Amino acid sequence: MRTALEILFWLCASLIVWTHAGYPLALALLARIARAGRRGARRPSPEAPPPSPASLPSLSLIVAAHDEEAVIEAKVRNALALDYPRELFELIVACDGCTDATAARARDAGAAIVLELPRGGKIRAQDLAVERARGELVAFSDANALWEADAARELARAFADARVGYACGAVAFERAGAAGAAANQEGVYWRYELAVRELESQLFSITAGNGAIYATRRDAYIVVDPIMGHDLSLPFKMVKRGYRAVYAPRARAREKMVPSLAGEFARKRRMMSHTWPIILRGGMLSPRGYPPGYALMMLSHRVLRYFTPALHVIALAANVALVADGAGTLYVVTLALQLALLAAALLAGTVRARPLLIARYYVLTTASPAAGLWDWLRHGTVAWWDAAEGTR
């Protein structure tokens, strides 16, 4: 019995460490080896210059919006100020069942195409906008995300490679105020996540994107179940169709961070209620179409990450049983470390020290997949949602 508990504990602990630390370190090592191999095979070529206006593809930027009157004017003006030839660019605002002045304010700000649609969710609004789009590329952004002036060019640059079907840029989160600065550690997570994403892109393809800034070839656009979303669905589905899904770090956007950790937990819980259908019935777990290396990436960065709550619970239970069975000092230490993480998360509610806040962020966001699974199993998932508090 003790041997079985030890195997179970170390298996779960190893998988947790692998998905959070071992996998990124392995990617970094492989990327370094790949770069060394390229340098050894030939002299490094200078970085390609940005595409000239004559070589740029036409691009349609689609902004799906539900009751975004507070931010839509700024978004439209930001989009129209992008450094992209106007004759190759169109902006489509897809109003998803708006009950406020979003459509009127988008038109007043200069949006050429404003679709007023019945409420069907963000994905269906994007689908209908793609049907109207004329661009060779269809790019997408949230109403509260502002792009840097050269972001569209940098995003388009990724598609100079004919193998690329999907590209996402980098999003930076701005703190909404002092309360956010003291609570939500989302910025720390995203710096980590984008570093991993860049390594994945260098080696093959990314395993997920983000809704603030991304694009696909129009003829490669994939219609997905509206409850599943693009951020997680499109990259792996593109790979299954023979394309690459890449990260374009110079295509930058920014948006406001959720100011409270409770709000961030609610946002991630909602996101995970949309993620589990993708995992369990959306094709993610099927190896069909995955190259072997990418299958390992999906397992390491996505599947194991979402099953981490169960791994933590099993590891803790096995550790408690081992200590109760007198298994030795090592297991007392590992149990103390696990309890210290939980204690640090609890203590962060009163002591605003950065390590404690990171511990609390980790505990709550690790719990969010379990909460999202519970929500999905209990009452399903609708295709639409309201904006997270404090992000507008």
C-alpha cells in the first residue's frame, strides 16, 4: 500500500512540476540547440525588413462588441490610426445584440461597416463578420484592447510564410488602479505565458492564443462551436489542417487588467467553462492530425495544466496518507511545502507581500479549471458573457 501511495504521489508531483517548470525549460533547451544548429549550418541572415505597402495583404479587422459604448469610440479611432494602407484595410464592428449606443458610436467614430446582430455570442458575431470581410487576412480584437500603430503590419508579416494559418500578438495588461496593483498578479502570469509561447512558436506552433490581437487567413478561417471560442480552438485546429500557428511578439496590444483577484478568478472560471468542451469534445484530446512533437506540447502545456487541480488534490491526499503511515521525514517536508503554499495564499488576504500574492494567485487560478468544469457539468455553458469588472 505504501509503495502505491509513493508512486501516486511522485507521479502527480512530477506532472505538476513538468507542466509549470520542466516543460518551459525543455523548450528553452531545444530552442537553444535549434539556434546553434542553424548557426552551424549557415551564417545567420539579417532579419527581414517589415513588408512594404506593395507586398502587404488586404486585412479586415473585426471587433465583436456587446454593450461597449464606453470604449468603442476609442477602439475605432485606434484601429483607424494603424499604420496600414487604408486601401488594404477595413474595420468591421459586429454588434452582438447591443442594447446601448455601441453601434451609433462606432459609426460616429468612423467605422465603415457596423453590423447590428441579434445576440448569439462573440464567436457567432465574428463568423458573420468574416462572411462580410473582403481582406485576405481577417484579424480580431476585443473592444477594450488598443493596438500599437505597427501592430497590424507586424501581424501581417507572419503570413509571409505560406505555412502559417494563424498568428497572435502580445498583449500587455495595464493595472486599473492601486487596488489592482495590490491584488491581481495576472501580469506575472502573462510574462511567463508569453515567454513559453515564443519558445513554442520558434520550435513549431503555439498551443493557444489570446483574444486581444490575432489573425488568420480568410480562406483558412475555421467556424467552431460558439461556446468554445477561438483562443484555444484555432491554434490546434490549424495544426491539424497542416498550418502553423505562430506568435508575433512585435504585434502588441494593451488592455486593462481585472482589478481584483476575485474578479480574475470569476473571469478564469468563466473561461474554463468554455475550455472543457474544447478539451473533452472539441478535438483537443484526439491525436489525429498532430505531429508527435506538437502532441507532446499540447499534453504538456494544455491538458496537464487543466488537470492540475486534480493532480494537486491527489498529491496532497497521498502525502497525508504517507505521513500518517510513518513513511519518513521526506514526506513530512513535502507535506509542509504543500501546506505552506495554502497558508501563504490565505495570508495574502491580510499581508500584501508579493510572494504571498503570487501564491494566492496560483492557488485560485489553479482552482479555476475545477470550478469551470463544475459549472459546465452542472448547467452547461452559454455562448455569450458580460465584460469582466473593471476592464472598461
